[in-house]
Amino acid sequence: MSELMQLEKDITNAAVQGDISLLASRATDDFQITNYDGKVQTKNEALADVKKESNIKDVLISDGELLSFSEDSAVLKYIEVVRAKNGAQAKLSVNDTFVKKDGKWLVKSEQQTMIKLTR
């Protein structure tokens, strides 16, 4: 699980920094995300929305829990808290599905659910 939690942290940091190449290399070609607002995107659509986030102070990832695990797939649930520089904060529950390809874990899908938004 620590390997998947580290991968989550790397992916999240890349998203905040606008590092599209790292994100593209860590997702399957058929990746799909369902954002907290219900918007569903393919890999290319999600990557097109990535930009350096200058308003984000930090993103904290915690409470990782493996919902399922095998040698070539896993589902990880965790809490993500996004804190903005203006004091706003979003707390989300995130479920990510991973597959192992050529010895490397890749994210296949992500489902975000908003728990709390503070402005």
C-alpha cells in the first residue's frame, strides 16, 4: 500500500505543478476520472485541463485504505484535503483503481466525492 500511496502523492504533486508528462505516464490509455462535481473525463480530456495551480497552498493525502488488492490490480481509497492560499479548503474522498502493466502501477480510474468545502 505504501507504494500506491506514494504514487498518489507523486500524481497529486504533478497535477498541482502542471506536469502533464508525469501524469500521462502514470495513467492507462483508457483512464477515466469522475470529478467531485460529476464531470466525467477521459485521459486526454483530463490532461487538457491540467495547468500549474498557483492558488493552491498544499494538498494533504491521508487515511489510505486498500479496498482490494491482487498482483495486477488494486483499489485504493483515501482522503484528500486541498488547501488554497486564500484559506479555502476542500476535503474529498477519492477511490482510485490501479492496474499493473510491465511491472509498473498505473491509475485506470478515479472517483472523487466532496466531503466538505470551506470558503
